[in-house]
Amino acid sequence: MSKTDEVIAKTAPEHLIDHNLIDRDVEKLCDGMVLYEKRPAKRLDGSVAEGLFNAWIIFNNPKQYNSYTTDMVKATILAFRRASVDREVNAVVFTGTGDRAFCTGGNTKEYAEYYAGNPQEYRQYMRLFNDMVSAILACDKPVISRVNGMRIGGGQEIGMACDFTIAQDLANFGQAGPKHGSAAIGGATDFLPVMIGCEQAMISGTLCEPFSAHKAARLGIIGDLVPALKVNGKFIANPMVITDQMLDEYGRVIHGEFKTGAALKEGRALLKEGVVDLSLLDQKVEEMCAKLLETFPECMTKSLEELRKPKLQAWNQNKENSRAWLALNMMNEARTGFRAFNEGTKETGREIDFVKLRQGLAKGVPWTDELIESLMPTEKK
Ligand SMILES: CC(C)(COP(=O)(O)OP(=O)(O)OC[C@H]1O[C@@H](n2cnc3c(N)ncnc32)[C@H](O)[C@@H]1OP(=O)(O)O)[C@@H](O)C(=O)NCCC(=O)NCCSC(=O)C1=CCCCC1=O
């Protein structure tokens, strides 16, 4: 027994007060669609730090790209609270099941089939959503977004609320809002300008064009990335993205941009040949957890509190107005856009004809059920 072990044995209180909010398994709140696991924390040399853990909060809805349902949002709030007050927890790893998606945001089926046209219900949902973002930003432990696959829409928003992001390099990032009837005001419009500057934030928050993990690293949205594709037993960089060239012939930065034409075709073929292996991602995440472990805990929490302020201040300034606007928007554009995504298919497309809508609005047509119905992507475009 070391000297410190002796002191611990002598001075630890017999009874500890539990500061957790509710004493129920997170999994039970949402049919196992959010998992909460305590995994042994390790030192930098890889040895287990006995009695200490990292809390893994895992979205487990892979068939719907780990989009979150209302029950999952509730479970996530409580999971973050649990990790925040657990004395044994060093860091939180926030991730999703599988290798396709970290999270693609709110569950569009639920949006289309329950919340569409029901603003008072969506306002209540948005209370929960806002609490989920706030729970991440208020967690007393450092939060790492382990990006196992695409991080889109609300998924990108909750990802950006985290303190660190480590991604596998096949993952894409971006917003979905204005294409699907929403505005990216669940955190993106607050965090993006702070993280990547106003111009890039504007591009991401309005145009909804996905970008690669390599570009995300270049822009500064993520802290680190690792390769995930193994071809013939060897890790290679995402073959659908330009990773071996910085500039094009005109001096424009192209590193991290998606390949096009024949190069893209080749990249896709290579992707099919390989297998996705997230072991390097886990290694990097463990390494980050170990670095965080080897620090003073209260100084760590204070540093987090201070460094989160730019994000938190923007978020707190806007979140209530955003909630109210999003609720009312469920009467028309969200109602239309999320229904279109939910009812459309790969064949019909999952977006409305935006020009047709704009042509109607230019003539002053009101938002009627008939208008919405006419915009659904039922015919082949
Ligand atoms: C671009 C995509 C993320 C990926 O496209 P692709 O790779 O072509 O896959 P799909 O065939 O589209 O999807 C595969 C299956 O997953 C289902 N899916 C995907 N995303 C969701 C989701 N968010 N909710 C429910 N189900 C989802 C999809 O239906 C497919 O299943 P199927 O059985 O039909 O084969 C693309 O999937 C995409 O654009 N997804 C939707 C993104 C989105 O609109 N998210 C919501 C954004 S809004 C939001 O998150 C908000 C947060 C809080 C504030 C308010 C707000 O709006």
C-alpha cells in the first residue's frame, strides 16, 4: 500500500451523498437506444487506473443513422448529468453505434409523423433538445465527440457542443436545416462563427453541403482525425477525398475537398475493396482520455468552464428565441421539409422542389394543406 493509499483508506467518508438526479439506468429510459458504459480509465502507459473510469454515452439507433428520438434526448440529458457528478469518471466519450453515423440529428420520422403541424408539442421537444446541448456544455468532465461516422444536422450541433472532436476520416460533417425545412439554430449558428469564423459558418449553415473530415480538420471544427479504411491490411486515407495535394493549379486550397469524376469513381471502388476498422480511432480517444486523466481535476473543470464560454455565451443568448421560432416553423417549412424527407425515396428524391415553392410564394400563395401536399416528392424528378 502506498502512502497515499493509506491516507485515502483513513480519510474517505463512510457515506457519500449521491448528486445524481434519478436512480434509473439510462438504457431503460429509451429501450436501449442510448447506452451508458463506464470503461476503465487508463494512464498514458496503458495501465488501468483502478477505480477510475471514462463514461461512454453511445447513441444506439444505427438503422436511422443514430438520429435521436425524444426519448433518446431525455436519456442523453440524464446520461450527461450522471457522468458529470460521478466522482469516478475522468472524461466522457460521446459516440454512436457502428461506423456509418455519429448522428444525423433529430429523428425525421418522428418530426414528420408527430411534430409536423404541432408547434406546441415541438416547443416542448425543443425544451428537451436545448437541455441536451446545455447538459453537454455544463458537464463537469471533459467531453470528447468520438466521430465514428457522419455528423450531420443536430448531430453536428451536439458534436460541436463537445470539448474535443476526434474523427475517423470517412465521416462527413455539415448541416441539413434549410434543405429539410429547419434552420441550424440548435447550436450551429452559435458555435460555427466562434469555431471557424463568420464566412465559413455562413457557408456551412446555409448551403448544407457536407464536407470531409479532412476539411473539418483544416477549418478547425475537429481536433484530430485518423484513417479508418483498411485495404489489403493497410490503413489508407479516405480515397474519396483529396489528401495528397494542398493547392490546385490556381493556388486554391483543395486539401480535404471531395474528389470528382474518374478520381471519385476510383476512390469509391477502393472503398468497396476495403474494410472499415475503427481501432485507430479508439486508440486516439483512449490517448486523449489518458492525457486528461493526468491533470488536476478541479483545474481541468475550471479550464473547461472558461474555454467553453465563447460557445456557451452565444448559445445562452439565443436558445430561447430559437426554440420559439423552431416551434412555429413546424407549421409550414419544417412540416413540409421533414415530411418530404420521410415520405420521399432514393427514386423520388427527399427534398421538395424549392423553386416551385418560391414561385408560389412570389405570387403570395398562403401555406395551405393543399400546397404542402403538392410539394411532396411523389413523382420521379
Ligand atoms: C445526408 C444523410 C445524412 C445521409 O444520406 P445517405 O447516406 O444517402 O443515407 P439515407 O439513405 O438518406 O439514410 C439511411 C437511412 O437512415 C435514415 N435516416 C437518416 N437520417 C435520419 C434522421 N435524421 N432521422 C431518421 N432517419 C434517418 C434514412 O431515412 C434511411 O433509412 P431508410 O429506411 O429510409 O432507408 C441523409 O440521411 C439525411 O439528410 N438525413 C436527414 C438529416 C436531417 O434532416 N436531420 C435533421 C436535421 S434538423 C435537426 O437535427 C434539428 C435539431 C434541433 C433543432 C431543430 C432541428 O431541426
